[in-house]
Amino acid sequence: MFSIELMLASLCRTVKTANVVTSLVYFPMLFLSGATIPFELFPRGLQRVASVLPLTQGIKLMKATSMMSEMGTKAESVVSIVVLLIVITVVCTIISIKTFRWE
């Protein structure tokens, strides 16, 4: 999440713009993550879009790790979630480093 917010802030010219843009990204991401409304209740199309978001992956990771000991969830699903989160973090961090400018 922090890398996405840093990337967005580095692309914005003013602090006010950065606040608005990050809020417009964060709150829908929070809503679609499954933390407020269960992810399984969303329509299939919305689930596909929300599956790419890092907060959704974080909720899935928490569910998978808590179910691992109880129901024998496979470790491959946890590894794929962690890999996706690492890729998102690296890509957004690189973009924010390349586009950040001091004023």
C-alpha cells in the first residue's frame, strides 16, 4: 500500500492533489478488498478487478494463513499472493523513485 501511495504522491505536483488522489484510490481499494463487505458477495467481474488490488491480496493472505492450520490450505496459494504483493511493491517503488522530485 505504501509503495502505491508513494508512487501516486510522486506523480502529483502539489500536496493537495496528492491527498485527493491517494484518498480516491485508497477508499475504493479498502471497500473492494473484502475487509468491509465479504469479497465473495461481489459480482464475478468486480472480483476479477479487485483481485489485483494489494489490500484484497492482504485479506486473502490473512484468510489463507488462518485456514492453513485448520483446513489444510495449500502453501502454493500463499506463495502466489506474496509474490504478487512483492511485484506490486517493487514496480511502484521503482516508479516513485524515478518520478519523485524535490520542490
